[in-house]
Amino acid sequence: MKTPILPPTGHQPKKYTGPTAEEVLALRKQFMNPGIFLYYKKPLMVVEGSMQYVWDDSGKRYLDGLGGIVTISVGHCHPHVIAAGNRQSELYQHSTTIYLHPNVAQYAEKLASKMPGDLKACYFVNSGSEANDLALLMARAYTQNYDMIALRNAYHGGNASGMGVTAHSTWKYNVPHSFGVHHALAPYQYRGPFGYDDADAGRKYANDVKEVIDFATPGKVAGFIAESIQGVGGFVEFPQGYLKQTYEYVRAAGGVCIADEVQTGFGRTGTHFWGFETQDVIPDIVTMAKGIGNGCPLAAVVTTHKIAQSLMGKIHFNTFGGNPVVSAMGKAVLEVIEKDNLQANAHKLGTYIHAGLAKLKEKHKVIGDVRGKGLMIGIEMVKDRVTKVPASAECAQVLETARDLGLLIGKGGLWGQTIRFAPPMCITQADADFLLEVLDESFSALSL
């Protein structure tokens, strides 16, 4: 097989003249958090980006197949988004919520227009972890209940409360905020008790939530939180009907339903703007981050005005959330998604890539499952398709080979056995062909 060749780009990167990757790594080891992990055996240092491509310190170009961990939604350094931020930075950078500023109000109006039903009250914060923390507070304040239900295999943030509802041991410390949190069975059809061949799988997995409510809580809950497609857990897509049935059980127990759209939102699933819409439900609270600002520190919680009233008894204040600069950039992101038809592109190319991966699955026995929607695709690797023993080492090797060939992808799942592909939504069919060629080569290299 010939070596895959990256599609051409008109961007000419600047020559990098800063410290070497080795020097940066030494500084990082001496002065930074020792718990930060690195993906590759030889650490990668990315110094420039343009749309779907990034360049390392040597000038080598890569297709960013993970979108900065599902953060870059419309493209690295997208000119419209950068221009919006630059214009505002030259005028006025900081305005807390105690002052008026047109950007944040206009952005809230634009974001609310994308939400279904009565989801019209926007709270702006700085990260997905902070958004989920606020959503948990809101659920408990509104319902006057405490117990929360989350899912196994879930990830909801790196702060204390986010770890409390996370059930993914790689990311979770033993934090006190786990008190009052109950984890239901993940609706994981590839590995769970109810598989793809079970037409009633959605209801059966939802019944486990009902059992948690009946046997592990006082019968009343504050809420249920779930990613619309599990991200860190390996892009696990729920069976149809799961959220609809689960929401009924939770609301009957006095709780509210929280959709974590940090990775699934803003058109990435292709068929819908929000991941929860693929399950035909409307949550009570929606959290979002990452792709909302295309890399800038912006996140949000959107709820109904009725639920928002529950936080009126105390002062709600955020020093940096929704400042004029990030509000301008967030609004620009929505404008780009609309103008460039990126949701339609995610649907078109996601369908194309899925078809290509189906052929690779027939060819390579190490591929156990291909799943996801739009440009959020998981490829679970196994040593044996019958036993489904996770192929963790093989997955790590595929990442290394792909990097050598010019493709950056991610991995997820409890055992690090699932390839995650979630690129900027501006990729082209030529990029998709390159991805499939690189993966074919990388899987083939495992048997050499």
C-alpha cells in the first residue's frame, strides 16, 4: 500500500524558532502539574493550526482528527472567530455580570434561539466542569432533593462535583462529592447485557435507572445527568428510547434531567444540532463547553426560566463567564456553523466515513465495533470478537502509527481500547479518504 498523502492546503505555516520539544518537556516536568498525561511515546508539540490542520515544531503537518479533544468545532484559528475576538479585545476585554454589555446579551439571545422548548435562560461560565457543577447545584436547589443519578462509564469533569458524578476510574479520585450520587448501568450495547440485536434495549437499560430510584435512593431524586453520547467512555451511543423512558422515571421521582452536551453539541452529530435531539427528548437543563467557543474559555448552562428562579434567592455571580471577548467569539462560532453548513457537512462526511469503516471492519478482525453519529465516531478494538478482550496495547500502537502518517486521533474507553475520531467539522472528503487510508495502514501494521 502506498503511503497516505495529506490533502493540500493553502496555509503556509510560520517557521518555528522557539524552544525545542525536549526543552519544553523539561520545563513542564520541573514547574507544572506532574499528573498531566501525554499521548505519545515521543511527546508531540503543536505550535500552529489552521482549520482542520496543525503543525508541530519541526513543520510537519497533521490532520487533527480529535479537534483538540472535541474542542475545535469550526476549525483552528478560524478567521471569522479570531477577527471577532480581536475586534472586541481592542475595545474592552473584561466586563463582569454586574455591568451591562451588549455582547453577552446578544450572544445569549443567539444561543437560546438554538434551544428547543422553554430552554431560554442562559448562564455563562468558563469550562464544562464548571457548567456541570452549576447544573448539579441548580437541580438540587430547584427540587429540594439531593440524590443524583449518573451513568457508569461517564465523565462529567475534573472538579470535585464533576468527579462525584463521573464513573470512569481513570479520571476519578475518591472525593466526598460522590456522596448522594448513584450510578446506573451504562446503556452500552456492545458490552452490556442488552445488545444491538435487542429491539427493546433502550427500555431495559432505562429500567435500571428505575431500580436505582426504587432501591438506592429515598424514592425522590434531584436529577439525572448523562452525556448524550458518552465521550471519554469511548463514544458510546445509547439505544433508541433510552433517554425518553429514563426521563419519565426521573421526573416521576421529582427530579430534573440534565443533558451534558460538552462533546455532542453544536451540530457534531450531523442529524441534529444537539445530541439529546437524536433521542427525541427535551432536557430540563443543558450543559455545554468545548466546541461552543472553538477553543476559547467559554461554557454555558441553559435551562428554563422556571428552574432558573431557584437560584434567585442568592447572588449568582461569575467574574469571567461570558465576558465581552468570549461572547463575541461564541456568537461568531454559531455564525460560522450556519454560514458554512457545518452540521450538514458533519452528517455527510460522518455517513461516508462510517461506510468506509464498515469495510475496514470486514478486513481487520481487531475492530470489534464502530459506532457514533456524524463526526463523533468510536472504533472499539478487541483481541477477539467473541471474548471482546480489550485491545489496549494495539489501540495505543494505532495512535502511534497514525501520528507517524500525519493523523492525530484520540482514544477512550475504560481500558483505552477505543479510537475516538472527532475532527473540526470543516473537514473535506479528501480528508476523510486520508483518514481511512491511514487507519487501514495502521491496522495492517499491527499484524507485521
